[in-house]
Amino acid sequence: MLAGLAAAALLLASGCGAMGGTATPTPTAAAKASTPAAATPPAALSPGQGIRAVGTPSPDGVFRRFTGAPGMTIDPKRAYSAVFHMEKGDFTVQLLADAAPGYVNNFVFLSRLGFYNGLTFHRVIPGFVAQGGDPFNEVNGPGYMLPQERNSVKLDTGVLSMASSPAGVSGSQFFITLTPQPGLEANFAAFGRVTSGMNVVQAITPRDPSRGGTLPPGDRIKSIDIIDGQ
């Protein structure tokens, strides 16, 4: 019963996280942090990705629609991490490229383009999860869904996975567990783990769109740096 309710709570929300809405190891010295690129023109992206940005950019100059999921450009054997810069502080995530290469590749692609900059954690249920990455209040987010991945990584506290709905796995929405969630492990594959700053994650403002009424603004992601630890 509880597992069923938990899974239902991870179905993609609408009208919650759009732009402007109210609603591992430590990297070595040789590690390089990538900064978000300027607005990507609606043309072919880097070789190997095989997709195009489409439509017009958001008010911040970032394109958030694509013709499909990016091709594989990361090396699953390398160590990657992500540093989230939030309004309340920073937290670092070890990306599990060997366990969920498709999810990590997609997350790295979007983060490097600045896709998540300014988006909010639109659904935050204390003791359960903090969910974010929704730019357009739509299930398919950046215009595509992802193939489902499977692995045996436990959904302990501070683990990241992609959100899903009956339509499939979201192309951009993800959640971070705030407590262990073994009841979700049959349907959600981990792709990251918070390694520092879990206090910042636990302090993300609670908000439950399913309850209706007036909600506090969602906490914003200022930017995400991807670190290639080689």
C-alpha cells in the first residue's frame, strides 16, 4: 500500500516547475568543471549526439526542446560528478555512469547546456523525495522520453533517479530520495548519489502540488557544474 502510494507520488506533475512559476570520490586536481554554454542555436549539436535544438529559447536564452534524446557521448568507465548550486547552498552528486549510462549521459548533456538553470524543485515531500527538472509542465520535458534503465543500486537517502509516468521515463525530471525508499527500487534505477551537502537537500522547501491551494515558491537550481574526474 505504502509502496503504491509512493510510486504514484512520483508520477510527473503538471503546472509546477516551469521557468518563472510560483509555484564517489572527491575529484582529483586534474578534474575539470564545465560551465553552461551560451544559447545553443536550433541546429546540430556536437558530433555524436545526433539531435537538434528546436523552437525558440527560453527567456534566459537556453534552448529546452530537442528532436530526441542525445547520443552517448560520456564514457561509462569514467568518474563524473555534478555540483548543484542552490539558493541555500551547494551539494555534490556522484554520477553513477557505470550503473545507469543512459540516464547519466542525458543528465550531463542537459546540465552542460544550462537546461536546469532556474528550474525549481516543484514537488518536495518531507521524508520521501524532492523532485525537479520540469521546464514546461509536460511529461516529456525536453521533447523526448528516455529508455528505462535497471540496476541494483539501493535507493538509500540521497539517491537520484529519473521520474516516470505511464507514458514512460521523463527526459528531464528527476528526484532525490530524502529517506531510504526500497519500495521504489523495482521501478526506478539510481543514477546518482549525494556525497556532500545533504543538509542542503533536506532543507529544500516542502511543497505538494497535489494538495492544491497556495504553495510556496519552489527552490531554484541556480546552476549545475559537471566535473569529469577521469
